[in-house]
Amino acid sequence: MRKSSFWLRPAYCLGFTLLIFAGTWYSQLAETPPWKQSAQASGLGVPIHEPDRTAPAKHRSSTFRFVSYNLKNWLVSSQNPEKSTESKSAIIDILAASGADIIGLSEIGSEADVLEVRDRLKKAGRDLPYFHHTGGTDPIRHLAILSRFPITSKDCPDITIHQTEHAMQRGILDVTIEIDHQPIRFIGIHLKSKRIVPNFDQEEIRIAEAEHVRKHLDSILSKQAGMRLIAYGDFNDHIESLSTKIILGDYRSPLYLTPVNVTDQRGEKWTYHYNSQDSYDRIDFVTVSKALKTNIDRDHSKIIDTPNWEQASDHRAVMVGFR
């Protein structure tokens, strides 16, 4: 027994030494290479923290920002009311600072007004060369969209509200824009306001317009599974109203549109200030089809509440980023 104990002690020491050496050797192999280390020096490939800055620009262009904005009557000077120079400048400042790649406009006048917005934005550093301008029965106020990316197709939806004597006052804007070889459908909406008129019930017309828009959306989404679609604009009613719910659709349906939840810097959600009643409401929305829901970039989505917002319009712009 004494002889065997004599040899066991050196064996234990040797084994322990070998174990320490092996652990040190393995940890050196497994150690993450320094963040700035080149692929050649590390021998383990490009570190995952270092972006590949040699990639072509088109691979980074799929990130984009979309803004929906009611301009409050940006109309040609011959029409009434005329947009003030100060108000126009405030709008351009807001849109240029947003870094928007695509802008959906409500309450824009003629095509000349769209070109004026586009040219002013270009002078301010935002070049959005592609545009589409459309409208309904309202001869003054229209819808338009400006884009940094090519508009590959334009649709002209029927604006007649069947079984009624009415038609969509501002029409439906419907274009497809190709972003990094991926087509995205944009549907612009501006429903009847809550302003009371003598000829008809404003809420009934807004609901009828919403039903007409929803039929058009269903005709698109039901034909192509996985359609990337953004429906946006001035819905002129709150999130729980019947007209808004009609546009969103059935929550359980694959055709449902998800409203993007955005806030301003204080966490408030209102987008419209009705001055005569001193009320603040969320009536401007950006909604997305289920195929785009996971692509929302929350870090670049917000209600733009710069100090000059009220000089620009009675609405605040809604911005949503996409990856």
C-alpha cells in the first residue's frame, strides 16, 4: 500500500498540470477576435460586429422611411384659401428633416402644387423625383405621393360608391413602388370629414367611403398571398370608429391591416388639432398588411412633433420606418 501511494501523488500533479494547459489552449482558440481585427489577421472570418461596407448600395436601400401628411390646403394661389409662404416653408422643413424616402400627401391641389412641393424638397436636400397625383369629385383637394424609388405601376380605382348618389370626394391613390427589387403597394385615402353639411349625413358617407375602400383592398389582397401593402392617410375618425374598423378589416382574417402604433416625444398619439373645439384626435393612420408587419422599424417610427408643426398644418405628420 505504501508503494502505490508513493506513485499516485506525482501522477495526480502531472494530470492537473496537463488539464490547466489544455484549458488555456482551448480558451485561446475559442476567444472572439478583436472587433477591429481584419479577417486575414484573425483567420476566423470577418467579425460579426463589423458591417460589410464594401457591399453594393442597393443591398442597404431596402430600409426606407414613409411619411403620411395632410398639408391643410396646399393649393395653387388662384384658389381659396391660399397657403401662406410661412406655412409652406414649415412643411418643407418638417419633411426634409424627416429623411422620408416616400411621402403620401393629402389636401394637395393641382399637379403644379405637387411639383412645387417636389422642387422645394429637392432644394432642401430631399430629392424625390417620382410622383403620382390623383383625386375624386372634389375639384380642389387631391391625393399625391412622392418617392425616391421608381413607381412601377399606377391603378385608377373606381370612385363611384354603388347604390348611392355619391362618389369618393378625394378618390383612392393606388401605386406600386419597387424598393430593392421588391414591389410594395401604396393605397392613399382621405375620407369625408366630420364637418356637417346640409345635403347628407357626414358619418354615413364616411362609412360608405370606407366600405368602398375596403372592397378595393380585398380585391388586391385576396388575389396575392403575401402582398406587401401600406394603406395610409386621413381617415377622419378615431381608431374605434366604424369607418376605421371597416378599413382595417376582420382581425382574424389574413387580409387584416395592422395600424402602426406611433407616438410623439411625450408618448401622445394625437395627429389632428381641431382649433374651434380645442380637441386633439388621432385620425391619421399608416396601416400595413400582414406580410409587412414584421418589417416595421420601431426606432424610426413616430408622430413628428417639431415646434413648427402648427405653423405647417392642423395635422401632424406620421412617419413609419421599414426594414
